[in-house]
Amino acid sequence: MSTKIAFIGSGESLTRIQPVAANLLDIEIDPYIYQEPQEAADLVTQIKPCDVVLFAGALAYYFSKKQLESLPIPCLYLATDEMAVASSFLSILYTKHITLERISIDMIDSSVVYNVLTEFESDVPKMHVLDYQNMLESHFDLGKIVTFHKKLWDQGKIDLALTSVHAVYHRLESFGIPAMRLTDPKFSLRRCLEIARAEAELFKRKSAQVAVGYINAAVLDEQPNALIHELPSPIQRLEDGLFVFYSTRGEIEALIGQNQFYDFMNNWDEPIKMGIGYGATFIDAEQNAKAALKFSEKDADSKCWYILTEEKQLLGPFPHENRQHQLKNDHPEIVQIAKQTRLSPGNLSKMIEFSKSRKDVHFTAADLADYLKVTRRSTERILKKLADHGYVKIVGEEMTYQQGRPRAIYELNMPVYR
């Protein structure tokens, strides 16, 4: 079974990628061509059934972000990396005999250019580089990129403009300015196509996983059918107040994307808790669903639900938050910390996610308690276990009130970026 890739890009990018795709087994390219990258958003709405969407560059992908939210398939883009920049520089140096100081270049992320330049053993040449990432945050104007190159050409400072945007290349040509497109080497295109195929296959496998949902609600069977018909399968009563339904991960995630579960919970008049589990087998999915239901029953919110995936990733609590906690840790150092502190992988995962969610490395027990949704006493017990083994340290204290004890300020001393 071939992987159908909806390719969104310029005509030139399609010309380069099609021969590469032709040499790969089980890959079919369905092209959607734009003249300028801003047109990519409209092309997304025209995509026919496919397995994965691949953009020719980051710019077109960025313009389509809003439209991509409704797509139920993987979407990725061909990123211009250091190899593309280095190969373009080599081509210019050895075929056009132009030095790097006489080149202007535009990039969505200029750090890629400087990463290449710093690899030179000699002094890093001074180059004319435009980073247009900031333009994406406000109003993007393709003309500003053209003006950047044209101004340098008119001032006699460059002999060639190197651009990452095909539309800019054509405009520069119309002005008679020597220009060249940043192009990705064939092996980079091949690697990107293989990644797209792998993403599509992984998505299909995950979508086919078994999903089981447990609902704890006292009066579910008395609720009008209009509120529950959107659920993926008939709801079965197990016992008073406890119900179950069966589906697949793909169906559940499609309903989440359509806000069906949010509407289901919001339209409920009574307290309701739900846990959904994914798994390779019904047994695995049922175990994960039961565990997810326990998390929702412990939550103070009267209406909430969690999802526990096959990878032991806990998602929720929905509908108000969508945090991710890893309940299984196989990182050697984290496993060692769990053994020493006797903290569960779930609590360690929450600590790591808490740290990554903050802009400041310092925090108080109250900050952590608010994030974990537990009492201050429970939080202080976790902090004490970590402090006893040097994984958290007190770096100061704050006095937010005129009375009472100062609050300790903590800092984690463990790896969080994994």
C-alpha cells in the first residue's frame, strides 16, 4: 500500500522532489502548487484524501497553521538546514566564483547560516543576512525581502542574492538582479520523504489502537440520547453509576478535534468523570482507561476526564487543561532518581513538566501545589524527598505577608530536558 503525500509548494520545488519520490517505493505525490507561499492556506482546504501533508518550506507551513488545525493527518515541512546552506555556498564559490561577502541571503532562521559560517577554520566572513522570522509575528510582506536584496544590489554591495523564497527569486530576476534559490540536496529531499512516510505509518498504527472509555455518572441512562449519540459506540452499563464504551484511538481523537467530548461534558447537569485508555489490545486499553478514570475521580473538578496512552502518557485534565505527564520513565537518570527518592514516575514527570512550563527556574511550594492540584503538605513531602538526595535545593526565601514564616524558594537540580 503506497503512502499518498499531499505536497504543497512552488512549481520549482515540485520539479526537484518528484524525481526523488519516483525512486522511492510506495510513495505517491499529489501536488498542490502556489505562486507565492501565502496561497498555501487556501490550498490546504483543497486537499483530497491523503496520508500526510508535506510543505516545501517553513513559510508556507506557517501561513497554513490555522487551516492545519482541522486536518486529522500528520503535517510537516521541508526545513532548510545547514546542509542546504553549505551546499549552496559551495556551488556559488566554485561555479560562480563569488565570495561570501558579496552575497545577500534571506532565511526564516538566520542561525542556520551562522552555524555554517562558524564551522570555517578561518575568520568568519561578514555577510548580508536577513532573518524574516519576526515578520511572521506581525504583517508579512514579501516585498520587504525583495527590497533587502535590491537595496544592497543598487548600492553595489553584492554580486548575487541567495533566497529561500521562490517568489522572491522571480521578482529579483524581473529587476535584472542575479539571484539563486536555496535548494536542498537530493539526499535531504529523500530523507524528508522517508520521514513523511514514517509519520504516516505511525499515525495509522496509532489510529488503529484500541480505545476504551469508562464513565462515572449517576444518571447517565436518564440523559436524553441527543447528548450521547456522538460517542463512538453504544454505552454499556457495568454497574450503578459506571459505564463503558469501546472505540479506536483515531475515532476518539477525531471527536476531540471536533469538540464532541467537550460539548458532551459541558451539557451535563450532574458531576461526571471519565477516563479513556489506548492500547494495542483490549486488556491494555481497559487497564489504561481504569487508571485514567482514577485520576479524574481524584480531581477536584466535578466534570473532568483524562486519557492514558499506550506510551503511559497521561493527558488532561480535560476540558479545562491539556497537560501531559509521563507515567513511565525509562531515562536512566530519572529511573535512578525514582529509586533513590521513592517517588513515582508520575510525580517525577509532573515535576519535570512543571519546570519546563515555567519561565523562571525558581519556585515556591505554593507554585508547585497549584500546578499539581494537591495540598501544600503533599507538595512539601515531595520536595523533602527530592531535597534529601540533592535533587532540589533552597536558594532563598520570600516574605509575601507581614506575619508568618518566610516561604522557601526552590530550584530543581535534576535533568528536565530529555
